[in-house]
Amino acid sequence: MVVDRDYMLKQQSGPSPPKLFLDTKVVPAVVNALGSVEVGLARASARTGVSATGILAGAGALGFVGIACLLIRGRSGPL
């Protein structure tokens, strides 16, 4: 595809509606949610005396074990 002068003159002046929605609604919501998680993690770390990385590692390990148990139970059938 060749971009010529007429194509460049026909383009919109601003961003497309989907990009505008993404930039004004979705990205700020995700950033706010991640900020809330970070604040909660910092508070939990301060209260427990465990480092934030230790809390994250423990949560990740629990999640991994939980998913593994679900997969193993799913393959062997109901008990």
C-alpha cells in the first residue's frame, strides 16, 4: 500500500474513538487497581514485618499449589 498526499489529507486530526476510550478509561482504571495492590502490599509488609517480595512469593506459591491441585483433581475425577 502506498500512502499518497490525498490519504494524508483525509486523516482525522485526533485519535480514533477506540484509542481515546482505551487512553481515557481502561488505562487509568488498570493503573489505579495496580496502585491499590501496591499500597495494600506495602501496608501488609509493614504490619507483618515480612518483606513485600516474601509476601508476593508466598501468594504466588499458594496460587500455584491451588491451580495444581485443581488440575490434578480434574484429571483423576471426583473423589
